[in-house]
Amino acid sequence: MDFLELVTNRQSDRGFDTTRKVEKEKIEKILESARLAPSACNGQPWHFIVVNDENVRKEVAACCTTKALFLNHFTQQAPLHIVIVEEKTNISSGLGGWVKNKEFPQIDIGIVASHIVLAAESLGLGSCMIGWFNEEKMKKVLSVPSEKRIMLDIIIGYSTKPKREKKRKNLNEICSYNKY
């Protein structure tokens, strides 16, 4: 599969086969793809927490759901969560971000998250990035130090959902050449 086909096929899946776990070999390939992601000044401002223990997984999924808004209940089905914690970047990236008024670690985490979901897709797995969760509760469940930030929870598993046609703006609406 070429890259354009890969990104066309990847979607945010919200239904997973609860009888199938993600194999260790596939988890390791996904993590290696993440490890190789680029980052500003090679700062690598991330730490990944792989959650595949059934009890911990249920607790993490519970941090993502809300009864009032009925959000993210599908996270209960996913057999694997990769939680991304923001770490301090190196001095070059930190100084450059300060000078340029840019949050390079957050940009870098977006890049590494893309590597994770694309790697999952290439291995026949579905995924969904979750940004809506109870961060304080998740920190307690995963023993994340209070001064750290959990940026994303990426759920992964064998999708039960059919592929959907992507609804995106036309290229001429989002792109120009040589000037705005």
C-alpha cells in the first residue's frame, strides 16, 4: 500500500472487536514508528504509556467517558491505549520555541500521534485519538507525576466499522501557491 492509500484508509474508529487483543509484535512496531518520529531539535518531548492490562485499560477508558454528554463510551471496547505524556524538551527546542512563540512540544506530539495511528493502520488496526478525558483521574490511574501533562490517549484495536469516505475541504480551499 502506498502512502496516499494509507492516509486515505486511516480513519477514527469508534468500534472494536472486544475478543481480539493487539499482538505484542504489532505494539512494538507501532512504538518503533513513534520512536522514529521527527521533533523540533530532536527534543522528543514525549513518554508513551502502553495500557493493555485489562484492569488498567478499563480504568483508563473510564477516564475518557462522561455520562452527562455520553462521550467516548466506545473507548471501553479498545484493547489497547497508548497514552502520550508531554515531557520537557531539550534546551534548543525550548529556547527556539520561546524566541518564535511556538509550542514545539505540542507540535511534536501531534506528529508522533500521526505516526502512531498511521503505523496502526498499516498493520490492519483501527485507531482513534482521544483528547477529551479526565486528566487528573487518568494521572492517578497511571501514576503520572502531577506536574506532567497527558496530551492524548490513542485507542487501538481491530475495527468493527466499515471504511468511510473522507469528508474534507477541496484542496483549492486550503492551499495557495506563492502567496496567501
